[in-house]
Amino acid sequence: MAARLVLGLALTAVAFVLAGRRVLMLYRLARAGQPVEPDRTREVGTRLWAVVTEVFGQRKLLKWSLPGAAHFAVFWGFVILGATIVEGYGALFQRDFHIPLIGTQTWLGFVEDFFIVAVLAGLVAFSVLRLRQNPRRTGRTSRFFGSHLGAAWLVLFMIFNVMWTLLLYRGAQINTGNFPFPHGAFASQAAGHLLAPAGRSANDVLESVGILGSLGVVLTFLVIVVYSKHLHIGLAPINVALSRRPRGLGALLPVYSGGKAVDFEDPGEDDKIGRGAIEDFTWKGLLDFATCTECGRCQSQCPAWHTGKPLSPKLLIMNLRDHALAKAPYLLAASDEQRALLGKDVLAEAGRPLVGPADAGGVIDPDVLWSCVTCGACVEQCPVDIEHVDHIVDMRRYQVLIESQFPKEAHTMLRNLERAGDPWGRGAQARTEWTAGLPFEVRVLGNDGQDRLPDDVEYLLWVGCAGSLDDNARRTTRALAELLHEAGVEFMVLGGGETCTGDPARRLGQEFLFQALAKQNVATLNAAGARKIVVTCAHCFNALANEYPQLGGVYEVVHHTQLLARLVADGRLVPAHEVDASVTYHDPCYLGRHNRVFSPPREILGSVPGLRFTEMPRNRETSFCCGAGGARMWMEESIGTRINETRTDEALGTGADLVAAACPYCIVMLTDGVATRKQQGKAADAVRVADVSDVLLRSVRGSAD
């Protein structure tokens, strides 16, 4: 008895020292990062609920059925089986120890044994999944491609060891008379039956061996966890609690330095613009990197990765984490003298550029950085709420604003934004050309001498650059204008007073230009007295609704599909004419995933008689990007296959002859994709792409135009 007590406490002390040193180093490393923006600790109730639903409820993981169920079983197994650790330590001091009050109740013994069996079943499921999705067999299509598979198998083996040692000592306790549960512990009783023939003396030894073995495995597991990717076991609840709420999508964060937003009109000398070194990330960013589970769910949903590009959100986070850990001794050294004494490997790691070609030692290759379409699929899927898009854009900001390094194709777009206020360089005079030929007059603010919206105007129609200047998008704008006129909704436009919202500049990393454009628009909108704004572009919608409040522009912003769905529901628009077509709908990333507008476009299509609707396999939250986001609309796609063509193939696979969308960027990309497939003979000539509003107008007016 005394020997096992001494051994048990000695093992505990050694494990706590080893784990404690690692935890202290990780804490010091996090402190080396920048302060986090101030709102991470607000909305305590919302954050606690996120921990309850995402950590304890496993909400995101359970979307993946079998893997989710297996993880649920293992997670809750460790939560519940914490009671067996208490029982094991108690048994070091008293052989028949039981937890006070509940320690001999049948239900506790049953629950403990139920989760022992559930964890073992979960381990079998994990093993089968990893064998079936082994990257050696499936290559890039495996979500485990690039993950540290050896560490994963080691942890599965250690969890198995925890379970069988539990059954060993619990079964032996039954035979020695020290087991606290007379009934209910069915698995332990089965183990006891197997061990009974060995006799009382052997079971005495097996009981001590099992207890020490169980505690030893748990303590070894603790050390492995803090030195491996399974650090997420402890960090996930913290990371989820401190993640952006309600989610890390929608608005991008302003440029923060020292925990404060940088004033681009009067920046400080010490302000850090973007992330140019690992220590430029906030401690929350470093926490993100350390929390990565390497599960690959983000990678499996990434359109860039799916089309042969080098960007994997998982590998990006892993590379940043590994770089941070390798550079840690340099960052934590107290002086230059201490740094000079560090090994060559550490000094070489410290000298690596954060972004640079891989053959030149860069941590993140530029092709990785610029492949991102900021669709948010990675953030949507991540079970521990890592904010991949924020980190990518922050690195882009440094490259654009400090290094002046970005794809050359984007130069023209930025120059046009600076000179003409739109990506095409057409200028303000072209912004009302779309109104020509309409059977009614479109009211333009300023044309009648008024500089504020009259009281009878319900909505300001924000036309946007595409809606004003792109031929396909003009069709959408005209359709919306006709529908609003038909429904008796009074609206006005700004005409030449509009300029680009700045979305492509901000996603590219050109924050200075975004702020200049956005502040100009905010001043215009505020001077006009704008209250309610309707937009057709998902990117304009996101910028006006989510990002302009950062600059003092607070408005009620609705997407045109939201307004049209409401007008149809209220009977102000009646889709009375049949549209004989089979249709599928593409969810724009910045409307759906970023802003949760999924139902209105489908409600509109569902109201049109004659339409036969078929969903694409990837839809709503899991919709596959069209390839235009993240300023990729203005950059050539020269690596891998084209994202828009992959999405087009998925749309054509439904058999639809009409592909509907609700964003001009998506319509441009899908139209190009359909045209390419027609040239290749892979799509029928009758297939066309149209905005939801265009489909509704055909039904309301009974016209094909």
C-alpha cells in the first residue's frame, strides 16, 4: 500500500513538472504577441453559451455524423471518466475509497463503464476513418493530408491504454472486495470474471499494477498533450470563448496595433501594420495556432485546395504554429547576449521571413497567401473557432502596405479605384447608364436640386460598381428597379455620388484605400440622410452592413432578395406567370455563409410557378465558392483548375437549365464557367445564368426579358 502511494505521488510530481514547464513556456510565448482588440471579453453570456454548445455540445463536430459521434463519445468519456481519476488517487491512500455521497451508487458505476465502452468504440471508429482516409492512399483528397499522423496514432494508443488499465484495476478490485459499486458497472464486472481464476493474491497485485498503470498512463498522456497538437484539449474552450462573436465571418477587423485600431489619417510611429513576423500576431492569434487540432475539416472545404492550389487553411495554421514554437527561444530570450548563445537552428528560424518563397525559407509561400478567396468555409467548419481569414488578410496587409508585394494583376484594379472610384476605371459619369430605356424615371439624388433623401423615399438603392458598369449586373439592377416600381416601393439612387465600397481593396490588404473610399461613402450617405439601403451585391451588402459601422456609417441594410421575398409574401409582387425551367441556386459566400441569408432567394424561386428546383450537393453553409472573393475577381487564376469551373460543373450536374445566383460577382464567374463548358461541348446551349430578381421579373411580367 505504501509503495503504490509513493510511486503514484512520484509519477504525479514528475509529470506535473514536465507539463508545467511546457505550459509556462507556452504562456510566455503568448505574452510575446500583441494585445488583443478590446471586445474579446464582452458579451460574457454569449461566449459561455458558445462554449456550452461548441465544446460540450460538440455542435460543429456532430455535423460530420460518424466522426462527430466518435469524437462526442471520446470527449464526454474523458469528462465523465474524470471521476475514475479521483477514485484512482483515492485508492492510493485507501483501498476501498469511494467518492463521498455518490461513490457507491449504481448509476455512477454504470455511467463510468458505459463511457469506457463508448470511448473504445470511438477509438475503433477513429482508426477505421484514419485508415480509409490515409493520405498515402488518397493523396490531397484526404483531410488528414499534411497532418502529424504519428502523433495522432500515439494519442489513440494512449487513450486505449487509459481504458484497458481502468478495466484492469476495476476488475481486480471486484475480486479483492475493494470495488465501490455493488451493481451497474457491467464492463468492470466482465473484466472481474476474466481475472477471477487468477486468485485473490494475484488480483491484489493486479489491482496495484492497474491503479499505478492507469494513473501513469493518464499522467503520460498529460505530458504528451502539452507537447503535441492535442494541446487543443485544454485550449479549445478558451479559444472558443475568446473567438469573434457571433462568428469570425462578415466584417474584417480593422488594423490593430498594440490593441488599438490604427488611425490611417494619423498613424503612430510605432504602429504595426499587418503581420510581418510571428510576434506581430496578437496573443489570440498565437492561441489560434496552438489550438489547431489538425482535423483537416477546413482543408476539406477549401475551394483553393480542392482546385489544386497550394493553400490549405490547416497547413497554413500548422506552419505558423510550428514556426512560433521553433522561434520561441529567440523571442523569449531576455537579451541580445542570450540570443547570441542560441543554437544555429533557432537563429536560422528567427531569420526566416514570414511570407516568402519556400525555397528562400519563407514560412508562408506567397502563392498560398494569394490563393485565398476569403469565402469563410474554413472558419465555418473549424470546430475550435480558428479565424483563418483574419490571419490571411492581416498578412496580406503587411505585404501590400509595407512590402508593396502583391499580384501584379491587382495593380490595375487598385489604380482604377484610386482614380475613378470603381475597379473598371469607368468613372462617376457611367454610373447611371443602366437606367436608359426603363419605362419610368429613376430618381437620382441631386438631379432635382435636393441634397437629402425626401421623406417619401423608403429605400436608397445602392447600385454598386458591378450593378452600374457590368452588363450582366446591369440586367439585375434593372430587374430590381422594375420590381420595386411594380410593388410601389419609392427608391432613389446616388448616381455619380456612389463610389466603390472598398471591399476588393480591403480583402486584398489595401486597408488605406478601403478606409479612404469607405469614409467618402459614409460622408455621402450620412449627408443624404440614408436610413434604409437595399443592395444587389453580396460584397456591398457585407461592407455596408458590417464594416461601415466601424467608420461611423450605421444603416439598415437589406439584400435585394430579402426585400423581394418580403414583397412577394406581402402580396405586393405576384409571380403569376409560369417559368418553365429547371433551376438550381448558388449561395454567394458573402450573402450566405458570411451573413446567413439562405432562405429569401429560395423563397423567391419557390414562389415562381413552373420552376423545378434542385439543390446542388454543396449548398447553404457548405456552398462552394464561385472564385471571385478576396479580390480574386481581379487576379488571374493560373494555378490548378479554375474554381468557377468546378462550381459550374456542380451546377450542371443537377441537370438544371437555369443557374440562379444573388450576387453580380457570382453571376460573372458562373457565366464564364458555363460559356467555357459550352465551348467544350459539356453544356447545352440552353443553359443560362441569371439573378434571382431576373427570374422573379419574368414571372411577374410574363416576359422572357
